[in-house]
Amino acid sequence: MAQDESLPYSETLRVRDSCLCLHVQRAARALARRYDEALRPLGLTSGQFSLLMSLNRPEPPSIGAVSSVLAMDRTTITANIKPLQRKGLLEVTVDPADRRSRRLLLTEAGRDLLVEAMPLWERTQEATRALVEEEDPERLCRDLRALS
């Protein structure tokens, strides 16, 4: 391709400065690193914390229900539960209403770990919210939910 037919650098700068997808991805990676660092002493990642937290319900959810909450496909959920299952933090059980379906049960060890993780999450959440406090963190959450 000849140089004069190439995409102008000004377009690169425009995408860099205005692309919603790019900015959300960058923010998501930075936020995940922040929460990963906070949860590291407990041997958890931010994704594992979110997955375990999604199981903290009155009734064990199906893999599909967790998939919906976390906006992840079922195969990714299945892959992510395996290490947590090996650590004894959750159990995969047969759904009594539909033997083909599986439910995810947060174990006592999983609940205990979430209790231990909450102060770390709270501190990180507070520090992170302070970064956007001048704006409107609730609006940011609403806007991000609208995108998903």
C-alpha cells in the first residue's frame, strides 16, 4: 500500500482520544489491577472475587445465572470455577429440578474468604470512588451498566 493511501496519523489520534471502547477497556484493565493487588494477600483475583460474590445468594445459582450476572459465556465460567472448586471455595452440584443443569454452591470456606476479602474490597472501592468523586460515581455506574 502506498504511503498516500494509508490511514492518516490524525485518525489514530482521534481514535486514541475519543474511542469509548478503548477508554472502557483501559479503565477496566487498570481497575482490575487495582483490585487484584488489594486481594492478592488472600490469593484471589478480582475476577475470582466477583465470581464468588455472585454465588453469595439464598439459593445456589445456575451457571447460566452467574454467566448473566458477570456477562461471561458459560464456558469461561466453567473454566474459572475449576481453581476455586479445587481450593474448596465452591461446589458444583446437580440441579434437583433439572438433572442436566448444574448449580454453584458457595462453601463455608468460600463464605469465610469473602468475609475476609470485604474489608480489602471496601478500602479499594473507597479509594477508587475517590478518583471519580468530583464527577458522579453513581452516574458512572449507571452509564457503564447501560453499555452492558
